[in-house]
Amino acid sequence: MSNMDTNGVGHENGEVEALPFAFPSRFAQIVGWGSVVPDKVITNHDLEQIVDTSDEWIRSRTGIEERHVAADPKETTATLATEAARRALAVANVPPSKVDLIICSTSSPEYIFPATACLVQDALGAHNAGAFDLSAACSGFVYGLSMARGHILAGDAEYVLVIGSETLSRVVDWTDRNTCVLFGDGAGAVLVAASNVPGGIMASELGSDGSGADALIIPGGGSAMPASLETVSNGSHYAKMDGKAVFRFATRVMASATRDVVEKAGLTIDDVDLVIPHQANKRIIQSSVLRQLKIPEEKVVINVQKYGNTSTASIPIALCEAIEEGRVKPNDNIVFVGFGAGLTWAACAVRWSVPVDTVGKASWWTSTRRQATYQAAAARSMWKRAMRWVYEVLPTDPEGRPIWPEEEAEKEPAAEEQ
């Protein structure tokens, strides 16, 4: 293998040829953040009326007290993602037109295709952005951060929106007490920006073990088990989980992934100021982060009691709450760590470099301008849809351009003369 450094091209003889240019140092900084949850709240006492369970049973095994669910049909994975993204852009004071890439992590997408990220791109009016969905279950948001860092460090993007959004209440069997008590809905987003300030997303650790794929799965709806009367009637489109297997897996990988990413970042566990883990189960967090890593509770964010398991949205929601509570400060070393179906796991080490105490309410003029931007995006989308309709109903010339009725009328006399 040839030798190489960051400013040259290596050759087999060991010599390094200098390139005519060198990329300046780039770092991927989180500069904006936002989250949203539906208004509807279902408590453990509410669930006692639906399935054979109790508030004490749920609290003792999961730590969950309530969860938010998308009861309004207009609340979808895409609408929640869009609102979270708008809030992140507002914090960063960056217009949608500057976003280069939108990554939406979700296990409950709007459709199999198109990507939910494309719907978000349209709603934001981010007309310069590429967009795609990322499927890594509850680990997906951290996978998205790793991908955003890669695009920015490679010089392919200046601003990347990373979104985690879920409406898992719509893929949960509300007669199954093993799953329906766990999940909630919500969305969180961060804006990752290229910067010359050292820090930001310093390292990531990604992993998977597909041999455990059936431990947490929605069997129906894919190519292996296409939708049919049978799959609908037997509940194959609902989430299925082997709780004991997932618990054993999670308590192991949460600790190991945290150790690995901290080492990659050149830190020690003692250097970590805050851990924001995936909010799946309080007992998992206690067993892995608190006991195995011996990280004190005041350094760990836990809000699963209020939201349940919001899957890929849980870490960004928890981040936003930690910022609001004053638990995030410049120069803090923060670790995001999660696990999920796949089986997957992921961790990121972040050196926080953005002041949070200067983030406040925008002026009326800024708010009005932002609202006008989103209204213009909606109008642009309607216009494009209308033009597609025109292209469908009108005849076209050999180059694919529509022929308007008056043009047809002008051609008819000439045809008669011939």
C-alpha cells in the first residue's frame, strides 16, 4: 500500500508528491437544534384501560410514565420532521436555501418511497439540498451525524440537516402490552455546519449485527412479506420485539460503543462532561452507562419518563432539553450513544463549541421573514405541481415542451390550406 499524508499523494517508493493545493482544516459543528412532540399525551394510567398492565409494572421495568402520540391525522413523520428542522434553522439563523443536504433518519417513514427527507426538503424550500432517508432504527440519528461529518470534512457540503423523526404509535399493536407501553412519537433535528473552529463532531463508532435482525422487526410490508390480506389480519405490519434479547444486547453495546468512541476522540471517560443516550429504557441506561462505565448520574441525560422510546428522535429531543436546562456549555465533551433494530449501535463524541446562552427569541422582523420564506416555499411547490399537471394534459412538441391551445389553433388553418 502506498504512503500518504493529508497534503500529498503517496507513491510505492515512499516518496510523497505535494498537491498544488491543500484543503484548510474543517470541522463539523452543531450550530442549530430543535425538537417537537405531539400534544396528545397517553399516561400509564390510560394504558391500564387498554391492555393488561399497570403504572407500577411499566415504571419498574422501563422508567416510562407517559408518552406523546400523533393523534391528529395531519401529524405525520414528515410534518414533525419539518417543524423540528425549522426550529434548528431558526436557532442557527440559517435560511433553508443554504442547506446542502438533508438526512432524515426514521423507522416510520411517510411512505416506502419517496423518502420522507424529500418531503421535508420541499416543505422547507431548501431548493439547493439533496435529501435521503436513513434506516438504522434507534441508532439512526447518530449514524446521520457521522454521515454529516463525512460530507463536511470531504468538502462536499457546508450545511447538513440531520433529523430523527418517528410516528411509531402508528406501527404499534395497542393490544400488545410488551410493545405499546414503550413507544412514543416526536422529532428532533440539528444543523451541522462546516467551521474552522476546532471541535464539533470529533469521532464516531458505528456497528451492526444482522444475526439479531428478528429481535426487533416489522415483518410485513417489505419484499420478504408483501402486504396482503393475510399480513394485515395477522398483525405482521406491527412492531415485534424479543425484549430480553434486546435488553442483553443493549446493555453490552451501549457501554462498549461509548468506550470506543471516547478512545477514538483521544479522551478518557473522565473527560466526558455529558452523555446523551438513546432513551429506550431507564434500566438499560442505568446498567450500561451508570454502572458499567461508572459515569455519575448528573452527567447523564434521562428523559424517557416523559416521552417513552421515540426511537431515532430520542437523542436530539434529549439534547434540546439538556440545552434548555443549561446542561450544555462550550468546550463540553458530549457523547451521543444509541442502539436499535438491525441490530445496530452507534456513538459520536462531540466537543461542543457553540454558545447556548445567546440563543433567544428572534425579532418580529426575523420571524416574519422566516414565515414568508416558508409561505413562498409552499407557493413554489404548488406552482411546480400545477406545471406537472399541465405537462400531463397538454400535447407536447418533439422537445417535450407543452403545446398551448392557441398554438394548436394557429396550426389548423395552415393544415387546411395544404
